Amino acid sequence: MFSSLRLHGTRFPNTKFARFKSKSSSKRYSDTLNLPKSDLAATSKSGKAVKREVHIQEACGFDKLYEWQKAQDRDKDFVLHDGPPYANGKPHVGHALNKILKDITNRYKLLKGYKIHYVPGWDCHGLPIELKALKGKDGTNKKMAPLEIRKKAKQFAEESVQVQSKAFQSWGIMADWKTSCYHTTDRDFQARELDLFYTLYQKGLVYEDFMPVYWSPSSRTALAEAELEYNPGHVSQAVYLKFPIISSSLTALNLSKNRNVYAVIWTTTPWTLPVNQAICYSDGLTYCLLEDRSTEDVYICEKVFVEKFVNMLCKPLTVIDEVKGSLLKGAQYNHPLTTEVLPFLPANHVLSGKGTGFVHTAPCHGHDDFKVAINNDIKIKSIVDDEGVYTEEAGPSLQGKTVGKDADSTVIEMMKDSIIHQSAYQHSYPYDWRTKLPVIIRASKQWFINTNKIKDRAVESLNSVRITPKASEHGMLAQLGDRTYWCISRQRAWGLPIPVFYHKVTGKVLVNSHTIEHLKKLFTEHGSDCWWSMSEEHLLPKDMLDQMGASWSDYTKGEDILDIWFDSGSSWSVLHKDGIKRADLYLEGSDQFGGWFQSSLLTSIATNDIPPYRQLVVHGFAVDEEGKKMSKSIGNVVDPDTVIHGGKNQDKEPSYGVDVLRWWTAQAQLQPMVLIGPSVLQRCNEDLFKIRKVMKFVLGNIHDFESDMLVPYEELWPQDKYMLYQLYNLAEEVTQSYDDFRYGKVLGLLEKFTNVDLSTFYCTIIKDRMYCTSAEDKIRRSAQTVLYHVTNVFMKSLAPIIPHLAEEVHQHMSSTEETSVFKSGWFTLDPVWADRAILNFMQPVLSMKEDIDYAADVDRPVEYDLTLYCSHNLHNILQKFQSEVSSATSPLTEILQTSYTHLTTIAPDVVPDDCIVLNGASKVSVIEGVKEPEEYVLLLSPATKQICERCRRYTADKLKSPCERCLSVLSNGWA
């Protein structure tokens, strides 16, 4: 029926409007308008943002907020245990990323009604601090007394803590910074750590053994896996060698005893060849015997390696036989340097396709090699000291040569007659993460935790731990599965001493509850320095020695310290001290799967039989805008202090303030790589500025509005209800995103709502209602009700991420009583806002608005009068937006932004030539039984009335005169 009434018209030349578009508009009515009033500053130039933020922190009591919330009576607690940052210098953007993510989490939980437990901590021991404290000493620290080293390291750590603490506070991190922080150097912390060590020792989980460990010659200490970095560009000297098999072993290979037969081996560590003590093979591999016809020499290697070997020698070789590896049982060979007779031994770590099928075995310098030696009762040789230098036992040709410098070249020269091939070999190799220099594997006497005994329980316990992002969960499981032991001893001075004594004659270890309790008292009273300042006479309890029938002179104290991962891994004891058995959350970088996450888990499982955390949240690492790691040498390091306060050249490095740094952190979410640089920060600043500008506009429009003026939902205009529906959905999504730690999505949702729903749509259409009606008019209060709720939701949604702006907004809301937004709780949403019926109800009008907005010839809808021709069904809906036939002030006119709107179900007899005709359709699903699209026609004709000098709409009867509505407002309704 209606389709037959589709209309067509000619677009007019629009000459009529020339008389209305006067450049000189009267300002005499400006004072009569309800214009926005807000002193919320919109600029961030010249460091103004920083000055505002400092003022806000003082005015809103940032430094007292944590203490305030701890005093509140709340039903639920949230415990975020702080992974202690390293106290070794100025804070960097990695610190900012971590600390701000934690603070966003805590502030959100605070708003949600939780009592927060968050105690900032610092890891204060370890080699990096020691090295920095002694920097520039020209190596004299090797001769420096331990107590002197400890004094300097402690001073450096304490200074670093002060610098970092000041920075963290300036970032708005909520905590009790004065009285409630922990340090791994605290005396009570160290006393609890001694307890933990002894508990593990009692359970048989801590033991001392002579084993290969990763050893750093540059640091002169053992390292754990977590302290290694792998350099993919490392270059080693790879050599293939021939080791002569003794004649008595040839019979099993069906060879004459007078033949020269060689096993071919390969190594990338030639410096370990002097301590070769066996060659390993696999029983299950097939080995080929290859004859060199020119020399009648025979070489043995794995069948898979034959082709590569022939190409390497560049000479013809003939396969004269194939044998199973099991035939090598009992075979022996001569070491080329010593002619010592050594065994061939079967081993599981010999794999096909890996090398020659024979593995050079130096038990002192390989984990698998060591196991082979132990299983075969081989006495292990060690000829390299803690600096990677050959000792006297290495012989005069090698003594004093250094691994990584001249050791390889010396050994290669000594074994040149045995070398078949030599080449440079680039591969991934472990480096000391502190000194950035290569490490070696070196057997030494160390203290270990037997993680093999507890890792199954640890893995099983992770079933009760939620890991976010879910995809990162395998990282923890993989690292736990590969770990069989954990070396916890270090050969340095700056750390907590391993509390053991050794009998001078037998070497037997002395540690028991008496010694531990005695040391705890001494450490609590004097600090752990007393281990070095006091003799065994004072360190050992006399009554215990008397009962043993022993003297303090029978014992000597150990010289090793505990691994700093053991220090930080025991930090859950800080929670136990406060009566908390388990943290709700650990939040750190992904590298902590092999570090703090794991050391905390292992020590907690071993002692408490539960994980120390209920949830792990893992974030990535800050890199430059090209995805490169930050480096001072490259010059791509971004200093958080420069981000906030600006650099020397403010044009190149402007001052952005804290909220931009926090915005960047939230936007990063939990991505593996977080880009930061000038353009990234500029975008963050622009995004924040847009939000600030919108907040200024919204606040300006509710400057005369109080919470007791809220208009009941049923009395709101349809577009107001529609906005509350959108706001409800926004608030729900924001809350869910916070719960899921998707802080970047929170910002994305707020930006989208700002750009689409708020700025482009709502704030645009309500300007006439807000500015031109009387201040107390109910329809104005209706719009203000929406803006009030929008402000509240935005303020609370932004508060965890950018608390400074949120506090500003809070202070500008006239009805507020609390000094801080964080004391007011999360937003509450009226369920009636969620009624989806309003979305369906608004849909036809929104379709019409879209048609008008996208019409090619319509620049300003206000310059037109609209005749809306539609079916009875649709007309019935539209009458709820506009009850009159014609109106300049109806909800419908406001949405469509025309000067007048005329509703009709009767098709016009004639369509004027100067009329724009827009045909459209919309499903009106609110009418029962209607499923087909309801069509309509929009007839836009030049406005027939004059422009009102007050509201600037074409609604005035006379030129240079207010319209009827404006006259009524000006006369307070008298007109």
C-alpha cells in the first residue's frame, strides 16, 4: 500500500537562504543562554598537566588513601602481593608498566568495595647491585673485604629504593609508602628466610653437592637458569676431531689390530677437550666404518653423518662395514693429549642427527656428561677456576689460559694433529644477564633445592591458579617441567649467608634448630653483617656445642650466600606475617615464569603445600616504536621521568604528565611487546585530551545541577532513555573488562562511546535544549540527568587508569562531599536503563536521522523544515516523539535537528521543485505482528520562518526577533 506513495522531487538551488546567512550575528542574547560553565582546564602545554597533578595529589590525599581504606570496615579483601623490583638504579618504563598496572587493579578493586592489601617491596641483594656499587673501582673489589663490599652495596640499594619510591609515588601508586614496605634486607625478613631454609633442609629438599652448574667467570659465581640470557649471535670455534681407538677394541669391529681406527667427535667448546674423560655412543644407532684408501685409516661415525663427513674431508671414503652401537661396549680409546686410555660408554643423550653419533664427554663441564661419570664411577677432573682460568693441574702449556680469550686457540694448536675440520659456528649461547658476557658449565660444590621432588605437586597445584592471558599458561608449565634442581648458592658477599658450618676435619655440615634460632637472634639484633664481623665463637650457640662435646674452633662458617631468587621467592612470608595465607594476585612480566612466579611457587609448595597465589597476570615488555629492545647505546631509551616532566628540549620531548604515562600503560594491556616512543605518546596525549575536552563540555552543562534534581526515568525524553540504555551497556562492558584485566579495552569502549554516542550524537542534539530553554525547564533537567549519569560512569570508569583527571571531575561535580572519588564506590546502574525496548523504539527515528545526515545536499538540517510522511503504524510510534502535527521543540525535531517537523499520513498533492525528497524504511519491531520494513518519505524544504537571534534556529516570525519559545524564556513565561 505505502510503496505506491514513494515520492520524487527536484533539488532546489537553495537561493532562498542567502538572506538568512548573515555574517554579523547579534550577541545581545548571549547572557540569556544557559551556556556551559566549567573551569576544568583543557590544556596540557608547558608542563601544566604536571602542576595540576601535583596539586590534585595533595588536595585529594593520594598519600593518605591507602591508610584510609585500611581503616574501613569492609566485607571483602583483595591481596596483591608486590613482586619486589630490583634496587639497582633509576626506575625505567618497565617499572612504570608494572607498577601502574598493579595500581589500576588495586584502585578498581577499591572502588568495587574491597579492602586492599598491597605492600610495596624491594629486592636489595645480588650481584647487579654489588657491581654498580663498586663501579669504577678498577677491579679492586676482588681484594675488598666482604664487609666493605656489603657496606657500599647496602648504601647503593638504599639510595635506589629512595629514588624508585619517590618515582612510584609521583605516578600515583596507592600504598603506605612511609611505614608499610618490605625489603629483602629487613632483619625480620631475613629471620623468616632462615626459617624457610631450615624447613626445606629438614624435609630433605635442600642439599649440598658437587655438580655442574652454569658458572659466570665474569661474575665469579654460579647462576640459575633464570639468570641467563641467550645470545643468538654468539660465535664458537667448532672442531671435528679423530680419537684413536686402541687395538684391543678392534676385534669386536671385525678389524685387524694393526689398523689405525678413529672415532670422529665434534665440539663447540675446544677448551673442554683436555678434560675429556669418555666418549658416549648410543646402543641403538647404526655406525659406519669408512676407509680412506690413500692412508688405509678407518673412521667411525653415525650413518646419518657419513655424507656430511665425506664432503668435509673432500676425499673419497669407502664404507667397509656397518655396525650397531652395542658392539662398542667395552671399547676404549687414547686421549690425543695424554694417551690416557678412556672408555666408550652408552648414553641416552646421544641422538641421531645430532653431531657425529659420538659425544665428547667432559663431566666437569656438562650436565649429561656429569651423570654419565657418576653412573660409571668416573672421578671428575676440574682444571678451570672460578674466573675461567686453567689452574696448575692443567699443565704448563695451559696454566693461566682463559676461557673465552686464549683457551680455545691454545687447545686447538695442541691438538692440531687430531683436528679434521675447524670452522666458526654461530649459535644461541647462554650469557650472564648482569655482565652480558658468556657463561660456562662448571662443576663445583653448591647448595641445591631438589625441585624434582616437588615439581609434580607444583604443577598439579596450578590447576587452582588462574593464569591471564590463558595462552601464557604453557610458559609456566614448560619451565617447571624442565627443572630438576635449583642451585641456590652464590659465591659473593652481598646477600644473606647460607647459615651452615663445616667441621674442619670431616667437612660435615652443621645446621640445626639451635644454630638457626641463635643466628635469627643475632641477625635481628645486629643484622646479617655479623656473619662476617663475628667469629664462630659468637655465631655458634655455646650450650649446644657443650652438649655435643665440641668446640667452636672445630667449625668454620660457610662462605656462600643465597640466590636472590630464594630471597624474593620467600617474600610470601610478608603476607603470612599479616595473617594472609595466600595472595589473590601476582602481576609481573612474562620473564617471571622462570623467576619469581616459579621460586615463590616452589618454596610455598614445599613448606605450605599450597601455591602462594590464586591468580597470575602476565604482561609484556616495553620496546621502542620499531619493536626494538631499549638500549642506551642505540639511544632509544624512554625515561618515564622525561615522559612526565619533559626533556631539555621540550619541543622534542614535551611534558605530558602522569595520566598520559598511565594511559599508555592501560592501552598496552597484556601484549607481549609494548611499543613506546614520541608518536605513541603523542597519540596517547591526543586521546586523553579528547576525553578531557568532552568531560569539560559535560561538566559545563551540569554546573547548575544537583543530584536531587534528577528526573525520574519514566519522565525522560526518548533520546534520554536511549542514552541511558547505551550508558548501561557501556558500564557493564567496562566492568567486565576491568574484571578481565583488559584495561586497554576500557579505554577503547570509553573512546568509542565518546566519539559515537556522546559527541557526535547526544551532545550535538541537546545543545538547543540545554542552552535555550529556561534553566529549570524539566526537559533541560532531563538532559542534565543523562549528563549527570554519564559523568558519574565516566569518572569512575576512568578513575583506576587516570586518577588525576577523575579526581578533577569529581571535584567539579557540585553534589560531591567526599574528598576523593575513590571513597565514593563504583557506579550503580538502574536496571530499568537496560530495557532493550527503547532501542527498538528509537530505531525508526535514528534511521531517519541517518538519512538526513548522509544526504548529499543537506549541510545543515536546521535550515530546513521537514515534512515526514509515513504509514499509520509508524505514525503511531512517531507521535510518542511528537504529539503535535507540527513542532519546533519536540523530541523528534531535536533528534532530526530540523527547524520544524510536520507529521502526516497523507501524501502531499504536489512536491515543490525546491524540496529534497528522501525515501527510507525502518523495521518497527515494537508493534506486535509487524515484521516487514515500514517505509517513510522525508520532504526537506527551505525553512519558512526567520532565524531566531537567540537560538539561531529558523523559528522566528519576524527577522531580528526571538522566536516564540525564546520570548517565553526571556519573559519567564509571561509571554
